[in-house]
Amino acid sequence: MSTADVEILPQSYKTDEHPIWCPGCGDFGVLSSLYNSLAGLKINPKDLVVVSGIGCSGRTPGFIKSYGFHSVHGRVLPVALGVKLANPSLHVIGVGGDGDGFAIGGGHIPHAARRNPGFTYLVMDNSTYGLTKGQYSPTSPVGFQAGSTPYGNIEQPINPLAMLIAYGATFVGQGYSGKPRELSDLITKAMEHKGFAFVNVISPCITFYNTYKMMPARLGELPKDHDVTNRVKAFELALQTDKTYLGVFYQVRQPTFEEGVANIIKSAQASSPPRLEEIFAEFD
Ligand SMILES: Cc1ncc(C[n+]2csc(CCOP(=O)(O)OP(=O)(O)O)c2C)c(N)n1
Ligand code: SF4
Ligand SMILES: [Mg+2]
């Protein structure tokens, strides 16, 4: 992967399009952290592809000077995997919301996690469907009141970190849009990771579910001596939902999907695969 040979600054990634998010939306913090990480890593915009789903968060590719694909609701992961597989030398980032990723797109998560493709998946988790006016989402708490749950949500929320650790993602972390410097460090680590890197970002929707006031009391640091390769411990920490821990919960190095595919191609090229006529002959 090449890095830019000219000086590159966070603002170098800004497009002419101004985000139309509500003033104060958490997604602004995520975007500025992302600009900082990209500049710190000196990623050449021509080597970057940002893939999104649908939602307020799904607008992100429009605000980053790079290749971008504002795809279909819930389909960030298969599209990003396809991009990475087509050209493994690209830096690929998938972005989307909690509804996009954990509701309609939830079925893709186990397969992305176990295949371990080399890209970063950022979920801007505001625990609501922001774009469609604040319905409850898979991460809304019990009791959440909205137009779709006027008597309060009765469903237990998904725990994204525990889910991704359980499914075998090789990098699992959590950040907060209100702590952009720490978030940028986390995104940088995720992008440097070789394999599937999942980052859940608490990114409040100030219009439909403003959690900014309650967040400071909830925030917690992961224990300094936490061994990120200890999956059981990472799972235990992910389950401690009385605090919102920020940082890297889990990280291990395992073969990536694209490395596996490259090996298959090598093996196939080194052997003499059956000719098509031979395969067809079997069905005669
Ligand atoms: C197939 C399909 N179903 C439903 C929708 C309507 N829809 C658009 S965005 C969205 C949910 C957005 O919530 P989330 O993914 O959390 O993103 P946010 O807006 O909160 O960033 C829904 C249900 C759609 N666009 N396509
Ligand atoms: S509706 Fe919520 S998530 Fe969407 S832009 Fe406004 S504050 Fe952000
Ligand atoms: Mg959302």
C-alpha cells in the first residue's frame, strides 16, 4: 500500500460537500477523528475506498476525498469485502449505523468476522435510526421511548462488542465521538491491524436520542494491564455494561481472507486444474 509522497493534512481529505448532519451530531466528531487518522497514516486518497450503508452515518463517503460507495442499507460488509478482494492493496473502511449494521445487516457480521478480511468497520452507534426520525434500534436500551415504541422498548439491546468477539473478529474496540483524540488513536490502530477491525463508536444523535449528558458518568478506561489477546477476558469486559469502556478490547493476528485467496490462486496456478471439458465429461 502506498502512502502519499506530498504533505497531507487532516483537511486534505475534506470534500466541497458540507455535512448536512444536525449541528452537534456525534458523527462530526467521528469524521474529524477519521480525517486525523488518515492524515497520520499518510494515506493517499487514491488508495482509499470508503463504503457505507444507508443512514445519517451512511453519508460519510460524501465528505471524504477518496473513492466512495454509498451502498445499500445493511450491505456495508459484503461490498467492502468485495472491494478489498478485488484489490487488496487498497485501504478500505466500511461505515454505517447501528440499524444498518446490527438490524438489516446483522446477518453479514458473523461471516465478515470469521473470514477476517483486511478492512476497518466503523459503526456510528447512536442507538436509534437517526435518518428515519428516531425509531428504536438493536442497541436502544429497554424503556427507550420513540414513535415506534411509545410505551417503551421491551427488547434487550445487542452488545456489539461481545457479539463481535464471540464471532471471532480479530480486532474489537470502542470509541466515543466526544473524545475525538482517543477515537482517532483507536481508528489508527484499527486501520493498522491486519484483518477485520471492528470499532463501535458511541456517536450520539442529538436530535432523537441525546446521550451526551449521561456519557461522562458512564465512561470507563479498560484496565491498564488488560491483555488484548485474551479473548475470554475481552468478552468479560465487553459484558460489563454498567460502564462504557473505551479502547481496544481484543486484537490477534490471524490469516486474512485476501491472504487465503492469494494462496489458493498460487496453488491453482502451480497445479494443473482439470480442463472444463473434463469437468463437463463427468456429467455426460
Ligand atoms: C431496505 C431498506 N429498508 C429500510 C430503509 C429505511 N432506512 C433508511 S436508514 C434506516 C435506519 C438508519 O439507522 P442507522 O443505521 O442506525 O443509521 P443512523 O441514521 O442512525 O446513522 C432505515 C430503516 C432503507 N433505506 N432500505
Ligand atoms: S438525526 Fe441524529 S444522527 Fe442524524 S444527523 Fe441529526 S443528530 Fe445526527
Ligand atoms: Mg443509528
